[in-house]
Amino acid sequence: MAFRRSAMMDARRSSSHCSTVTLVAFIALCLVGVWMMTSSSTVVPVDMSSLESKSEMKQQVSETDRGPREDSSVDVIDEAATAATAAGRDANVDVKDSTTETRSESPDDQNVQDTAAENVVEKPQESELDDNTRTTQTYSGENGSTEDSSQEATDSGQVKKADQKTYNDENGITEGGEMVTDGKERSQEKSTEGNSEETKDGGQENKADQKFEEMTDDGRSESSQQNSDETGKTEGGEMIREGQYKSTEETYQEITEKADSKFGEKFSEQNSDETKGDDNNGKEAAERPDEITAGSKAKDLISHEVFPDGPQSELLNETSTQNGAWSTQATESKKEKAVQAASKEHGNRNNWKLCNVSAGADYIPCLDNEEAIKKLRSTKHYEHRERHCPDEAHTCLLPLPEGYKRPIQWPNSRNKIWYHNVPHSQLAAIKGHQNWVKVSGEFLTFPGGGTQFIHGALHYIDFIQESMPDIAWGKKSRVVLDVGCGVASFGGFLFDRDVLTMSFAPKDEHEAQVQFALERGIPALSAVMGTKRLPFPGMVFDVIHCARCRVPWHIEGGMLLLELNRMLRPGGYFVWSATPVYQQIPEDVEIWEAMTALTQSMCWDMVNKTKDQINEIGMAIYRKPSDNECYAKRTEDSPPLCQGSDDPNAAWNITLQACMHKLPVDPNARGSQWPQQWPQRLENVPYWLNSSQVGVYGRPAPEDFKADTKLWKHIVSKSYLKGLGIDWSAVRNVMDMRAVYGGFAAALQEVNAWIMNIVSIDSPDTLPLIYERGLFGMYHDWCESFSTYPRSYDLLHADHLFSKIKKRCKLLAMIAEVDRILRPEGKLIVRDNSETIEEVESMAKSLKWEVRMTYSKENEGLLFVQKTMWRPKEVEASLPSLS
């Protein structure tokens, strides 16, 4: 019993214990439930290493995106130009492969970059990105189009994730260059905090940069489009520092080398030793010139989008100064005016008409201005033969003479030309017996004679040197002025003695004499000794020649002879072959006596007076003094010395004065010494250039001179002679429309051509230096017509001329003048900024010219076009003209 009772008590105790445990557990669970319900957060285990990795990548991507952009302009243009002219497909393959490799990242890195990209979107105040999608593009060199190497932007306008960007270097440039899509402007980067941090730390390379550099060969960026490192070293090894562009010379050379590699093989069989690209690429480029031209145009468009000009540029600047989304009224109005003006000019370009002038195909606007000539009060001093330019420059075209043919090539052209090219026979009837010119079937022939050298110019030239050996043709005497040249046979045969002759004569009753000379391939100019100085500097001609030039030297105080004195080099010679020298009729005797008195008072020394037995003519040779000693000893101050303020080099529209300029006394001044003999004088620095003088390009003058010579040697030899496909055997008459030091002409000395160097009146006066080199040229204002006949030149060269001219006058009129003086099938080479290149190309196309090549990079361009035989059929309203 006792045992049973004890057992029952134990059972009760056990049951009570279980109930208590259950109750406690239940209460605990309730408390836990209440706590969970009232809790505001949960505790989750955190992987600190992963968090730090994400935070670090976020910071790097954010800093890269808001990095400095100072060098991006150079990089983007360099990439666009290189890619747009790349001729092979290999480069594109490399870009795509590299892009694929960049995207092959670990999942962790992918997640980190996803988070970083999202953080960039969440912080617009750091980068101020707009809704535009930045895409990574590769440029095709075959057609100039772009291939999108990234995904399309989503409709929500989200920025692409970091795996779709490959950052280049400190500049933060994407793989294909940062491009603006959908016509929107590129956003402006601020981030003062990011800039200051990089300024302090000197810049950091992010992980994307390291991967980008690792995937390229030899440390260079893919397709040679990206900079290899933060130094800014480009594909050609040139260095570009922050905020700086390449110099003009470097850009010239780079454009030249690109032109050679892409176009040279099409026109000539040569291997470029300067192009580092694949040879197959060059061949493909040569076989597809149209495609490459299209690629260049696409590249130009890309550069224009990245760096808009004109009104767009102004709007961009206004936005950067917090104008927001609103442009100014001035900007909008200016843009509209520019559009209207461009539209009007574009309409004119496409509506070319023939000039309606009585001079017909031989019209020279500044010499055939009948309206101005009628208003002259006097023609006593040949004022009617001087320049009188119309108020409005012509924008019409001249017809071709009926039956016009391609000119005969030099040297055969010196002896005969096509009659229908210069269909004038009157001079042959008047001067045929003096062997000037004769008509022979379909040719005009030139026996090489003249009024004073009926039996040929070469004998006459040798007779001059025999009479004065110190003249030394082609050595001491290199540059000659021939006054009243006729058909210029004297200058034409002086080429055989290595002498350049500037021949000129008026457009008078001796019909087309200068036109004959130019058609023969002999330098000549339509000008007259009247009331104004000739367009040449002082003290530049080694010899001045006059053979029956019909100039009254002795009248009005010797004013015209004093003009020769201005242009003649100290110690130079004046050769006068005229009837007063050897005939005894009263008029000639009177002139001889007056000339003798005048030359003596001018201190000219008559070194010889002789007679040629073969031609039965006589000549007198005078020498100008080399110093001022004789001037000081004169008993009479007649002719007087010019005022010290009178500049002998001033020659554009300057009225003649009957005075003499003092000669230089400083041994280091120009004119105090005779130049070196030819050909040494061509490339040696003139003695009167010194380092204290600043050259045109900003260097000390001697260095400037040498650099210019070296530059044009490179351009001419690598591009013009080999890379443009020009048949130089067919090029004779050449003009450098904007010569500086004459480097272009000097580089063409191996070509059988002569070069007229033009120094614009608004450019630095370097023409005396050009003459010092043994070259020649003249001053001119390109807002006016040039004093030459139509169809005079085989090749025109314009280096940064048109961009300067259009600031003062209409470019359309300038192109019309180029068309006037250029022969059919003649060539025009233009080097200028990209905007001007596009304008000139557009006008050339409207003239039906053949565009042989166009290339541009970093806002510098090269255009090569060829004139055709095309002429419009419509004739414009009548203009005043002189028949």
C-alpha cells in the first residue's frame, strides 16, 4: 500500500513538472513572437571583404567618370581622323576582339560594376550626366560609317552599365571616343571635388585602365586609335601634352603622310616608308578612293559633332555659363542669318553663268573695266593701261575659245602653241618679219626673235654677257626684270642659262603679247609703267632689261627710270638696247643726250656701250652704285633723295615719285652685300637675317627660315610629287597664291616649272627674302582680280589663303577668279582649316571639277581638285567691258 501510494505521488509530480515546462515554453514563445512583431530590423551576417570591394570599385568608377577632360579634344579628333581613313578591316577586328576581352569579367567584378554604374546614376550632382546614352563605337575605314559595339539604350534612359564602357586613361575617354547621340549636346563635366582630388594625388589609374592596357600589344591602344598612357603619346609617336594641340608643321606632316599611304598607290608605284600600317590596307585604300573620301567626310562630320562651330559653338559656350536649356536671341538670330546667307550663296554656286563682256574669253576684270576707263581725266601717263578694278568682283565664268585644246607641253611650247588657244593673228602680221610670232597652219610659231634680236634670243643673251662678263648669267645674276617684253622670248631662252625672268608688258595694241608668253610657258604679267609703282619690292632684281620697250625714261625728271632704280639691286645692271644708243637721227640723239645726263645725276656708271654686228643693234649697260658716296658728291640735288620715311618696299597702289632712296650703310642690312651665287642662295640663310628678328611663325628668323624650307621639302617630296598622281611633265606655270618664305617654290626646283610667288598685301612682307633666294614673285590683293589672262596657270597652290581672304571679301568671287586663271585640266591644291576645305570643295563640285582627294584631321585639311572643260550655257546680264 505504502508502495502504491508512493508511486501515485511520483506520477503526480511528473505530470505537474511537464505542465510547468510546457507553460514556460509557451510563454517564451509568445514573448519571442511579440519581440519579433515589434522589432524594426533584422540582423543579417555581413561579408565585410565583399562590401569593401564594392565600395572601392564604386569610388574608382565614380572618380574616373568625373575626371578631367582637358586632353579629350585632341584624343577624340585623333581617333576620328585615324579611324575614318583606316583602309583595312583588321583594325575593326582588333577593336571588336578587345571589346569582347574587356567584357569577359568575373561575376563578382560584373556585380561590382553594376553597383558602381547604378551609383553614378544616383549622383547626378557629381557628373551632371543627362539622359543621353554614351555608346562605345568603332569606326569603319571602308565607308566612314560607325558600328555600335555596345547595347542600345533602354526606354527608361538609364546609363549603360560599366561593362559597356572601357575607360582609356585619366581623360575618361571611352573606347570609341565619347560621342553625342540623337543630335544632343555632350554634357558638361564639373565635379570640383573630383578635380581637386586628382590635382592632389596626381591622378589615379583605375582597374578598367589597367585591363585596357593589358589587352593591347606593345603597350599601345587597340587599332592605334587610343593613347597608350597618360603621357598622351599618339600612334605616330608624337607627344601631345595636356591642353596643347600639335603644331601646324606636325599636322602638315601627318596629313601628308596619311595622304601618301592612302592615295599614293593609286596614282604612282611607290612604297611609303613612313606609314606604319599594313601594306594591304594601303592597297585596298588605293583601290577604293571614293570610299575613302566618303570615310574622310564621315570623320569630318564626327569632328564637327564633337566640336561644333559657328552658332552651335556659341550655344555650347552659353550653356556652360548656366543659360540652361535656353539659347539667347542673339544666337538664334545669328544662326538664322548664317543659314540664309549660306543658302543664298549655295544657290549662286549652283547657278554659274557665263560672263557677258566684250573682251569675251580673254577678259581681265581690272584691265578691261570700260566704265572706269571712260571716267579717267587723262591717259597721258598710260592711266588707261593701269588697273581699275570693278566695285563688285566678278562671280561669272569665262567661255573657252572655240577649238581650245590641252596646251602643248614645255619645252616644245616655247616654239609653238595651238592657234585656237590664243586665236589672235594681228601681232603675227605686224611683227612677223622680226621673228616675234608667225601663223603656221593650226599653230602659232615663235622663231625666238625680237625687234633687237631678229636672229635669235640665245645669241643676244650671250652677247650681253660678253659685253659685261660680271653679269654671269645663272650664277651671280639669277633674277631679271624684262620691261616691255613682247612675247617674252628673251625670258624664255634665259631659262637655258638658269635665269628667272619676270617679263611684263601692257595690254595694248600689241594684241595678246603677254597671253602668248604665258601659253608658251614663260613667266609674264600684264602691267605698265604709268603713274604707280610696280608691285615688286625695292632692291631685288639683279638685272633689268629693256629692248626697244618704248618707255620714255628721260621725261618728267626721269620718274620712270627712277622706278627702275628703286627695284634694282645695289650694284645691279640695267641693259638698254634701243635705237638712241646706236642711231644718229635727231630724235634719237636728243634722247641719248637726255639719258646720259639723267644716268650721271643718278650716279649710274655706264660700264659698256657696244654694238652687235649680227643683229646690227647697239646696247648700253649701266651699273647702279653700291653705296651713297656718289650721292654725297653731287653738285646738284637732282633728282633728289627720297624722304627717310619713304619705304622703297611699299609698292601696292603707291604713286610714283621722282626721287632716289639712299642705299643701306649697315653691313648687316639687306642690300649692303650681293647675295650668294646660285644655287647656294636658294637654301642658305640670307646674311641679313639674325636671331634677334622674330620670324613669321614665332621663332628666331633664321630658325623660321630653315624650318619652313624643311617642312615644304617634306610635303612636296612625300605628297605632291609622289602621292597626288600629278603628271609633273605637264605642269609648267605654277602659282603659290600665299607664299611665305618661298619654301614651296624652293622644294619644286627639280621640276621643270616656274613658280609665281604671291605675297598678299595683308601678310608679312617676306617678298624681299623670296627674291634673295633667287626666286621671284609679286604683291597682290586677292579681293581683286589678278593681272593675267584667263587660262594662264597649270597649278595653283593655296596654303591657308581662303580662310584669311573670306574675312575680307567673298569666297565665291575668289573661286571664280581661280577658275578664270586656271587652265582646263589644271590643278588646285588647298591646305586650310576643315571648314574652309568643305566650302571650297562644295564650290569646286558646283563647277563640275573633279575632286581627286580630300583629307582632314584636327581641323586641318588638304583638298586636291582638277578643273574640267565644263562651261555653263546661260549668259549673265551685260557688264561694262573694254573690247
